[in-house]
Amino acid sequence: MTNYILRRLLYMLVVLFVVSGITFILMHAVPGGPFDREKKLPPEIQANKEKYYHLDDPLYVQFFSYLSRVAIPRVTTIAPTLRTDDDYLINLKMGDYWLKWMNFGPSYTSRNRTVNDIFREQLPVSFQLGMIALTIAVVIGMPLGIMSALNHNKWPDYVGMGVAIFGVSVPTIVLGPILVWIFGVLLQWLPPTGWGAKPPFFLGLFPKALSWDYFKFAILPAFVLGFGSSAVIARLTRASMLQVIREDYIRTARAKGLREQMVVMRHALKNALIPVVTIVGPLFAGLVTGTFVTELVFGIPGLGKYFVTSISNRDYPVIMGTILLYAVFLVLSNLLVDIVYAILDPRIRYN
Amino acid sequence: MTALTNPLTPVADQSVTNKSRSLWQEALRRLIRNRGALTGGIIIILLVLTAIFADVIAPYTFEKQSLLNANAVPTWITRLFPSLKPYAVINEQYPIGADKLGRDLFSRIIYGTRVSLAVAFIGPIISLIIGVIYGSISGFFGGRVDNIMMRIVDVLYAFPGLLFIILLMAFFRTTLAQPEEGTFSYYLGQLDSKFGGLLFIMIGIGLTGWETQARLTRGQVLSVREKEYIEAARSIGATNWRIMFRHILPNILGPLIVLETLSIPGYIYTEAFLSFIGLGVNPPTPSWGSMISDGSRALRAYPNQALFPALALAVTMFAFNFLGDGLRDALEPRLRGTQE
């Protein structure tokens, strides 16, 4: 198992290398640079700025120096400074030495801010939104799927699957404005835009206080985001539950005279949820990366806004940083799922 | 040997074609009996007709502005949305109102059908072609080729899809915005602007949507590759091409079509989303996504401007989802009941 995880982590590095390579090539293939303006800068200033950010180096030098800054930890005696090109995500003091790791570089367009600043202040918002959305998706999706499977081809099944089809058919950009209009404008129950937590965050990711003032901002966007995924979970739960419930060991459990509740809860559900767990990983990654549509609709200060504007601004470090971050999320959550899968299903062995 | 095979071949051929035809007919029968799929199909046919006859149905063209009637609404809308009454310019000539440039919303929604349907029909074709070719090569040749090709797909899977497509669109939109005359990108750009920006959306969708299809195709090819009829075909000297297209593809087509149909709503959504963030179709070409985007900026004052295009988008996605579900039940009856 350890062997397997190690190999997967190694493989993950390869994937991240390729992803960063493709992104790097693609973003430099887009014409124009970060300092091109409608009103042209004097060429000396332009050249100076490019020199300052090492944009005058050959592309491969830029690429590999970026990778080494991000990936290779360095040990120095110099304490962390406030300079934008010296901002590391991980700073560890070990005696006289500092271990610094993961410098994603400065942002070209917002001066005095680094990509790591964006990760510290904006990523937690997207992360929280994704987490709440995932919770909503599971809380709605699983019971819906179980209910549909247990009442196969009866009206609760039709209602459940109707809701599921509704969920996959009504995307964020449709459901978002409609719900904002109903609850934000017409009834004025919930604020139509904004987010209830500000940096600094607890443990770097979580809001400091969980109160109505926090959740009233989160309910609408998280519901809109999670609803589509709840449909996916509901369908999968139903399908796998229907399959499991026809197995012999369920018949055996019934034949033993177990109560129906016990059969469903202990014997059927436990096995039916295995395939569902496998989808939660990609779903979570999709939710965290997908938040940026929701963030646009609801005006939430998350990571998504930065990604879209960074592309039109040619803010290379921000583009690279966000794409790499999302890719790490995707790969890690897939790995996590495979491990959980092996724990849940003892028949699976990774060698 | 020839004496043996010759009389046998036509018989075998005939029985195969007969069986496969009845299989498709059977599927069609099942599809029509499925009420949801039938409704979806009818809605899609209506949408197609709307798109074709948009010029006849729409009372105005999609670009005709009338600034005097900016944000105008007919009376029934003011009754439906009491919140907008004090602002509104009343004009009964617009069935569901006009946008901030005084363009008829109804006509724009009608013309917007064209964009969504074009994506719905051409997107799957592109991804089907790339995915099927890639997947069948990978599955058919197996071994090292398969290994390398599937690793590439794995890496592409690690790309956050929506972000990748945004990056691609930015690349297309700016690289080919003002190319030099006579170059290849110039003609591509011309073609794109002729279609109102749709071409690049299609390419973007095609480039990001084929990986799942490739995986499925590979799996299917692997499952039929060792079947006896393939061995039989090979023993009578059929070429790889022939085996692939005559013997393997027709037998694995069902699941591939189902997957493509089920991913159509995703393609429609991708286009709407790209237009929503301003990387989609070029204005003034109407797309439901850009209309929702414009409308949601005025949600408080004129909810009708966002709600009606949103409704159109939702109905279309519903129809394709219902049809896709029905198609799956019809083409893969084994899954019926266990999968929904």
C-alpha cells in the first residue's frame, strides 16, 4: 500500500509537470504581455519592468526557474522578508536556518501582492464554498438515491429521479440568478451577494466563527453549486443500491429474519456506498474548481475571479498558480479516493 | 476452402445485418414508448424548427436596436414582476420586453436557439470523432501504444476542464483577433467571425470533451477485440482498418452514442458559460449565456431580462437530458432499472 501511494505521488509529480508545461506554453502563446497598455509605456520602462520580473530571459529559463522556486525547498539563514519575490508559502525556522518552500511568485497586475497572498486570502473562500456545497450535495443526494432505490418504480422513485434530472439540467448560471431574484430581491431573506468571512482564517482555511451571519451568505451559492452534484450522487446511490439489494447476501440477511431497517442500513447501504465514495473525490475537486462560476454569479471574493482576470491581464504567475493549485486538488482527491476505496473494499489490493 | 466459405459468407452477412437492424428498430420502439424521452425529443424537434425558421418566427432581428424602448416591457410583465413597475417603459410591441439597448428579448432568445443547437449537434460530432479514433487505436493495438496513449489521457484528465477551456478561448480570441491577411489563422479568424465566434467554441469543446469518449471507446474495443467474429474476420484476411470499421465499431456504437447524448447538456452549458463570462460568441450574436449575464446585472430592476433566457436554457438542457436517459434505456436494456 505504501509502495502504491509513493508511486502514485511520483506519478502526480509527472502529471503536474506536464500540466504546468502545457499551461506555460499556452499562456505565453497568447500575444501581448502583462505590461502592455492601451497607452504604450516608454520602451525603457517596459524593458526595465520585464527585466525586474525576468521576463527577458529565454522562455525555458523562465519555466525551469519558476518550477524550481515552486517545487524545490531552500534552506537559508535569511529570515522571510516582505518583498514580493521572497514570499514563500511554507516558512519553517530550524535553529539558525529557515526552510522556505513554494514561492509562486509576485502578481504582475496587483502590486504588493503575491500569488501566495491570493492563496491565503481568496483560496479559503473558494474552499469553504466548495466544502459547504459538497455537504449539501451529499445531504440531499444520498437520501434521495436511497429513497428512490427502496421504492423502485413507485412514486418516490419518480419524484427522486425527477429532482435529479432537474439538478443536472439547471446549471448555476440559470439557478443562480433565479434564486438571487427570489430570495435576495423579492423576499429579501438572504443577501444577494458577498461572503461572510474575511481573512485571516482559522488554520488558514476555515472561518473564525460559524454563525448565521456567516451562513446567510453561504446558503444560496452553496446550494446552487451543490445541487447539480447532489443529482449525480442521487443517481449513483440509487443505481448501486438497486444492484446491491439484489445480491444473495441481502436475501440471506432477510432470510435470517433481520428487520428491514437493519438489512438496509447495515448490509445494503454499506456496500452500496462504495461506488458513491469514489465519485465524491472528483466531485469535490470539481466543486472547488467549479466555484468560480458561482463566485461570478454571487459576487463572492474567491479564487475564481482572479483566474479569469489573470488571463486577460496576462498575469502569468497567477495563471500558473491557480491552474497548478486546481490540478493538485484534482490529483490528490483522486488519490485519496483510491485509498479510501481500498480501505472500504478489502478485496481491492494495489500492487 | 473457397467452396466452403463462399456460400456461407452471404448467409452469415445477412443474418448479421438483419439482427442489427431489428436491434436498432427495437431500440427506437423502446425510445418512443418512454414518455420522458418522447417529450424531450419533441421539444428538441421544436427547437430545431425554431432555429431553422428563426427569421420567420422572430418579430424583429436580433440586432435591431431602439434606444427609445430601452428596457421596455409589456403590461403583463409588470403584473408578473410587481417590483419593476415604477421604472418601466411600457411598450406592448415586445412580447416579453426589450433589453437595455432596446433589442427585442423574444427575438434574441429565438435566434439564440441557433447557437445552443449548433453546439449541441456539432460539439458531440467533434468529440466523437477525436475520441473514437483515439480510443480505438489505443484499444485495438494495445500494448505499449495503449499504455502511452492512456497515460496522455490521464494527464489531460488532471486539467481542470473549465479553466483549460477558458485559457484556450483566450488564446484563440486574442491570437487570431487581428492576424495578417493571407495566413492560415486569418482564414480561421474570418471563418470564426462568419459564425459569430462559434467556431472556436466548437474547437475548444472538441479539444476538452473527447477524453471520456476515448476511454469508453478503448474499453469497448478491448471487450470485443478478442471475440470470435473478429478472429474470423482476421482469418479471412481482413485488414486492420476493415476490422475496425466494419466489425468493431458497429458493435460498440450503442454506448458511445449514449455517452455523447448525455454529454450534450454539458456542451450547451459550456457555451452558455463561456458567453456568460464574455469569452463566448461575439456580440451582437445572441447567446442565452450572454443574455443571462446581461440580464443578471439588472436583476433587481428588470428580472425578465435574465429569467426568460435562463428558462430557455433550462428547458433545452432538460430536453437533452430526458432524451439521453431514454436513449440509454433503449440502447442498453440490460442497464434498465439498475441505472438511471
